[in-house]
Amino acid sequence: MTNLNQSLTKNGVTVKLTSTYFDGNVVSITGFVDKSVEKGDNEKGEVSFDVNFEHHKGDNDPWLNGKSIDVKKVEQGYNFQWKMNYPYKTLKEDEFTLPITIHYINGIKGEWKFNIPIQQEKTRTTSIMKEKEYLEDDVQIRIKEIDTAKASSSLIYETVQKYKNDDIYIQKAVDDQGKVYRFGNGTMIEEMVQEERYRSTVRSEMTKLNKNVSSLTFYPMLSVADPNVQQLLNEKTFTLNSERFNLGLQVNEIKKKENELVIDYQFTGLSKKLSEHELDLFENNLQYELLLVDKRYIDKINPENPVPPKNHSISLNKVKTIDKKTAHFQSTFNLDGEEKIMDFNLENTILQFNFSSFFPAKELQPFTVELPVDNK
């Protein structure tokens, strides 16, 4: 840990940064803000920062991905701690300076600017290089190494998959003594396409690895991404079919009644073993998963951040169950609500749907790796 004593006062609010810690995966920064912050917009006891690092702007700042904050009320103000995943593939150097700009605190504008020294703690590297292949799902996982610092460890692993947007992650690990290890959000440190397969290398914070451990059993998960399917509403009946699942959405009827659009549909291929609870969740999800969008704006939706175009799409509907046993439903869209499509007509409107959200992440078969003798 590196002790700091950097303090700035802007618009009557004083911020003091007190320490930093960096274990190769997570950067921790502690500080204090005085009670003058209570004159801002937040409720008493709440403290929020609009902050950027390394002169980045807004939400495009890679340091904000997975950033967390802990706040504690103390005499004369609040102590806080930021924790951020180190966002880069490799370290620039063992010691570097991190520029910080706080734009607002509780809505109070100030531009508090700091340049703080970051020094990496010494780590112990346990090299593993163990691969597990799942032929049925067309994915591979390779455990590469574990880096252990004073307070935590980080796991470096590689995934290989056929479908780019599938999410493969480690849910937990259990050592030979029964200790359970948890994992934080992963940081992507390398991506590439090789032989029509998508390769990704991920660094993820984990519970500190015990020294006397001789093996770890990993429990991976696979979240399947099914491509969007869509159809113009100029046809009264049609079927949308999933690419990855043996499922279909059969549209039986489309009716426009004044300021409402009613779509009657049912699902084909659903398991008959679905419980009452699972069917209730299914019905609940349908409120958000049917998207109406003007065909002229469909290409303007960013696939990396698929926000429906304002005034040209409707993403909410009221669901009515016709028959649970046959997965038969009706969705009613309010055409004059907060969400709307300007100059609505069926011939220019697309129904878009994605089957992925109706299937939970799949538990892949656990696998065990032996750790080298030098970990003991």
C-alpha cells in the first residue's frame, strides 16, 4: 500500500486521497470528502462521484468498467474507497502515475484533479496451462496462470469459441481441501480470430489462493447468445425460428385497434417439463423481449449497445396468457405511450425477438487441474 496526502478544495468541498493499492489486477484508492458535500443533491449519508481516469471522458473510460465504491460516515465527513479493474493487457511499468478528475460530487461541480503514484505489489505466479474442451458446445477453456498478491489473486484464462458473443466464464473453483474461490468481473486483455474461432484472454480477480493447495476444480458457465430474428409486420402470420435452439415463435394474428397493436402468438419446441414458476418467469420476460422498430431505423441500432431508437421503437408490452400448456400468449403495445413509433404503419414496422434471454447460463462439466509443487 502507498500512503498519500493529496488534498483539494473546490466550491467549498474538500477531497483528500489517502492511499493506493495495486495487486496487478485491482487498483484500490481510498480517500475522504468533508461534510460540505451534504449541501449537494444526494440524500444525507449518500456520496456519489462523477469521475474519470487518465483524461478519459464519460462512460467510455475503461477504468469505469466494474468500478465499485464503498462509503463510510465518519466525524466531519465520509471515508470512501474506489476499486477498479486494471484495464490493460500488460502493466505499463511497475510504477506509474494515474491522473484523476472528479467532475461532480453529489451534483456539486468542482473539477478536483489529482495525479497519484501507483506501485504494483509483488506477486507470486503459479503457471498451470491446462485445457478443457467441450465438443458438444464447441468451446474450449485453458487455465493459464494464477498471480497471487498480498490480499488477493487473479486468474488468467483463455476461451476459444465458435460464436463471438457467447459468454464463457468461471463461476467458482474449489481446492482439494474444500475451500471455495469466487471470481470478480473479468477484464478482457486480448481478443483475436484464428481459424474461424474467437479467442479471448481474460484476467479475473479471485479469492486469494492458499499456498498449500495441490489442486483446483473449476466450474465454468456458458451463456449462449442467439442472434436476433425479425420480420416485417406486413404479413398477418409467420414464424420466427431460433438459430441456436430448437425453438420457434409462431405469430397467429396481428390486429391494430385504434392506439393499440395486439400480437397473438405461441412458442413451439418448448420443453413440456417447464414448471409453473418457469412459465411465470417466461411470461414476465415477454414484457421486454418483443421489440417493435421502424424498419428505417433498424440499422441504426448499435449491436454492442442495442438501445432502441427513441420515437421509432416500442420495447414494452402487456402480456396476456391464453394457454400456459401450449405457451400461447398475446402482447398488447400502446402506440401512444411514452415509447412510440412516429407515423406508425404495419408495412414499415419490424418485430424483433431474441430467444437467448429465455435460457439460463449452462453449467459446463467441472474439471480439475493439478497445481505445481512450488505452490505449496
